Amino acid sequence: MAEVVILDDESAAAGLAANVILDLVRRKPATVLGLATGSTPLGIWLALADRGADLSDVRGFALDEYVGLPDGHPQSYRSVITREVVEPLGLDPNRVMVPGHLGPIETAGNDYERAIRAAGGVDLQVLGIGTDGHIGFNEPGSSFESLTRVKTLTRQTREDNARFFDSVDEVPVNCITQGLGTIRRAKHLVLLAFGEAKAKAIAAAVEGPVTASAPGSAIQLHPHVTVLVDGGAASELANVDYYRYAWANKPEWESL
Ligand code: F6R
């Protein structure tokens, strides 16, 4: 079962996630991080930048990328990862990969899987969740065994992401994303969600039936998952009292 931690606000959750990452990097300077884009993880990158730790050996693999945006488009996930993660954290740009940029798009999925394997796999995967339950860009119906591949975004996801573009019509229809099988191979999943708009998706992921209709529920098949949420995102969870009680009684020696 995922460890669910309900925090006062987004910055408390981001600070906790940053601590988990820094503990890992202290033990393994060449940690392989799985990087989500979007609004949810922004606080983690800010907290990590503030701590000023040396992250120059860290390797990074982005979860996903739009297909069809021109090179250098400010909303391509490669640009976003460079601007929000690589530069502020002092990562080595040659050690951070974004799917779809290794060669022709037809073979980009396999190429990306090979690169992740060659790096020894992802140690810690940061995840957000879409209002329709997607993780990465694995929309409802995605196979739990899926690997990195080109997919089609739902209308709901394109509308949610329209805030980064001038209109919903400018949000690409296609994307390339790590599959649920790829994500499940990471050693530790850290899923964050904030606000009531994410409450249904979080309840389905953490407590709902394990079903392809709720891609986030794939986390229930993983042995090491940490879910960091605020009160809004936790508002549809049935077992809130237990999560709070378990957190209050967590043995001191036990890390997240
Ligand atoms: C982004 C990603 C997506 C987002 C999700 C939530 O790389 O994989 O699954 O995490 O769409 O987006 P935000 O955080 O913007 O609400």
C-alpha cells in the first residue's frame, strides 16, 4: 500500500520530497531521477535549488514530451525541463534526457527505454496526476505493461494544459510518454497532488480498484510508493484518519 502523507500545504510537501531526493543523492551522487513537468513538482525544484546541494552527477529522465512542437518551443517539455530543472539545480544537461529527442519519432520509444536501462533504471520517479487520472501521459485505458511510446492526449488533458498555451487548439494532440510499465520499474515512486481538482484522481489511484480506467491505480502494484497531498487533494480519500495516524506514529528510523 502506498504511504500517504497529508501535509498542510504544497510547500511542506515539496520540502519533504526535496529531502527524500537529497537523502538519496547523499547516498548515491549519480542518482537517476525521473522528472515530471507541469505545475505540481515546481516547489520541489525550488526547494532543491534553495538547498544548494551539488547535483552535478545526477541523471534525469523526463516522463513525457509533446509531439509536433517546433524545436525550442517554450512549452516543449525539453524547454520546460531545461528552464525549471536543469538550470536552477545545476544539473549537467548532457545527463538529462527527454523522450522524442534521441532520433526519429518512430523509434523514439525503444531508444528511450534503452537509455533508461543503460543508466541502470530510475531510482526515484517524481509523478503528478492529471484530473482524468493519467500519470505521465498515460491516459485512461493505458496498459499497465506499456513502455515509452507515442500516444494521443484526451480533450480533458489538452484543456487542462491550455493554460500554458494561447488556446486549447495549440496544445498538441500527440505526445510521447513513458509507459505505466516503465514507471512501475522505477525503484521509488513519489506522487504529489494538490487541490480539490485532483481529489477524485487521487482517491481512484490510492484506494480505487486497480484498473486501466484509472492509470494512477498502477501505483498499487508497486512496492515503494509515497503519496504527498494537501487537504484538498486528500478530500475524497476514505482512510484519511488512518494515513494521519500512521504518519504520526511512523518509527523514527524508517525513511519515506
Ligand atoms: C507531466 C506529466 C503529467 C502531469 C499531470 C499533472 O510530465 O507527466 O502527468 O504530472 O498532467 O499536471 P499538473 O502538475 O500541471 O497539474
